[in-house]
Amino acid sequence: MTLQLTDRVVMVTGAGSGIGRAAARLLAGYGARVVLVGRTESALAETAAGLPPSHHWTAPVDVGDDKEVEACVAETVRRFGRLDGAFNNAGIFGEFGALHEDTADNFDRVLATNLRGVWSCMRGQIGAMLAAGGGSIVNCASVAGHIGHAQSPLYSATKHAVIGLSKSAALQYAGDGIRVNVVSPGSTDTPMLRSLYTEPGALEQRARRAPLGRLGTCEEVAEAAAWLLGPLSSYVTGQTIGVDGGVTAGSAVPRSGRNPS
């Protein structure tokens, strides 16, 4: 069996770069009709370059704005007739720093994208999928949804919440043919990660945290999301797939594979 998404209508948020861009292009390659959602129209245009015009639509949307999200879902259904799947990938780290020095503005901004944005998208997407007779939603969390993140407690908190929201929705809508799952990337080679770790050797240090000894690629995360969106995962719901190089498996042994003496 091969993964086929021919003519399935799939919405991808955060499609302007990184994991979202890789997912949008991969899904289109598997035959899906893809709705590219992101804040910056020029970035979405770069993602869409080379995709069949009849099989994609770019939608400049702030996922933290409920009205924009509602309008996007409605226009997707109007254009393509239905919505079959969604990869809710949009997210931000926010400001790094100590919790006691954090600001309410940073709190509001991180939650607006990472949690309210996912909730708002799911609310609209589920409504459309109920009308279509089912569908599949994949939400992007993080290894920080399973463990803490000392540099950004808010980021970690929102990613924990995304996992809880996803599991709860999976239970609510299982009887309606709607599956809800999560991918949790580890340190992945994205423009966002590179913008955060700019000091010499910082990225290499992040890579060494993973037992596999390297950063993940956007395409590796995208493939996991695509599998969860497609028919090969039809008996999978309420689950989280870690694409993290083994970070959340536990403490790594030395790279030789032998226990220390």
C-alpha cells in the first residue's frame, strides 16, 4: 500500500515556511488539494510556486483571529466543496527568558497563536468535516509538550495544552468519523529554529541532544503528518507521534551504544 491523498482537500497552517511549507508541498505531491494558510502572502506564494493552480489556494490568515479563520474555512468549502483534512502547524516561540520577568503581552501573543489558533482552526475544521462525513486533523505540538522548556515556559505550556485538546477532540468526534492526532517534532532545522540559536555552535549543541545525533528535517515531520492525514492510519486517533530523534525516549547512552563503565 502507498500513501495516496488524491483530491483530498487539506488545510495547512503556518504554510509560509519550515515544516508547514514542506508539508504543503508534500501533500500536493501525494495528490491533495491544499489550502496554504499563513500570515504573509509573499511567503505563501513562495510555497505555492510550482504547485498546480487548480490544486491549491493561498489564504493570508492570522490563526489567532477567529473571524479570519471562520472565513477561511467557509471559503475553502466554497472553492473545493468540502474539507477532508488539516495540519494545524502554525506556532511561535515567543520571547525567551525567565518566567518572573515575562510580560502579559508575550503571554497573550504566544497563547493566541499556539493554543487559541489551534482551537479556533479545529472549531471551524470540525464543523466542515461533520458536514462532509468525516476527516482527519493533525496538530503540531513539540517535544516541549511532553517535557519542560527552560527558555520558554509559555511555549511548553501551550504545546502541552495542544496535546490535551487533541486527545479530547479525538474522543468527542470518533463516532463522527473524524480522527485527531498530534506530531511532536524535536529540534528541527527550520528558519525559526535558526533565528533563535544564532551563536556559534548553538545549533550543533541542539543536535547533540538527540540520541540520533542530528537535527530533524522539515520533510521528516511532514511525512509523519501526511501519514496521519491519509488512509493508512485509519485506525489511529488520539495519538502523538514524536519526530524527535529519540529525545523523549529517555536518557541517551554514549554514541557508541555501550553503557558507560
